[in-house]
Amino acid sequence: MNLIDAVARMKLTALYAWLIIGLVLLTLLLIWLTSRLRYRITATHMEVTLFGVCARRIAFGNIERVSKRPPTFSENWGNTLKPEPRRLVIHRKKGLLKEFSITPMNRYLFKAELERAMQGLGLGNASSATVAMTEEREREQA
């Protein structure tokens, strides 16, 4: 019985080790994927993209205002481990979670571009082309 218990304990220990390794790898994968989120302003929407594929979209008509105030509870689409100096909060008119938090590279520049695109849509001057303020362009300007 003693030998059987020792083997069972070794198998259980190996299982726990593989479980911990798997959780660490999953955490690293999620951190890496989060760092690949980008923000794009189109003619009618603000989009969150992952590898160029739209993961989340907010219509300009659903945006009430944009601020830098940290929310108490929001839909978080941050792409950094230290979001506070870059946090931008989009307050929506409707939806389950009214606050939508993003972390663009330069929040003031992104906020200005977003508000300019929203004004252009309100005036009827928005074209079907993308306003072209992406995270990559912000990095080039920095």
C-alpha cells in the first residue's frame, strides 16, 4: 500500500505541475494578445482591432462623451499593463456597461481625432474613407 500511495502522490504532483505550467502559459498568451490590441477611427465607428480584425466597434451615435476620468466599472479594452497614464474612457448612451475604457498611445491626440470624426459625421462631411488615426501612426508621431 505504501508504494501505491507514493506513485499516486507522484502522479498527482505531476498533474499539479502541468496545471501550473499551463496556467502560466495561458496567462502569458493573454497578456501578449492584449498587447496586440489597436484602436482605429473609421468614418462612422471607433474600432478595437486584434491583428487587423475588428474585435469591438462603437458607433459615433452611441458615444455620449469622451473623458480621461478613470471609471469605477467599465468594459476594459486596454493594451498595456500600466493603463492609468494612457486611459481614455468613452461614455456610451446605451448598453449594459455605459463606460468603455481604452488605452491609446497618446490619449489626447486620439481623443481629438475621435471628436473631430464625430463632428464630421454630425455635419455630414464624413467620407467613407478611414480617418486613418491608428495606433501605428501615433507611434510614428511619437
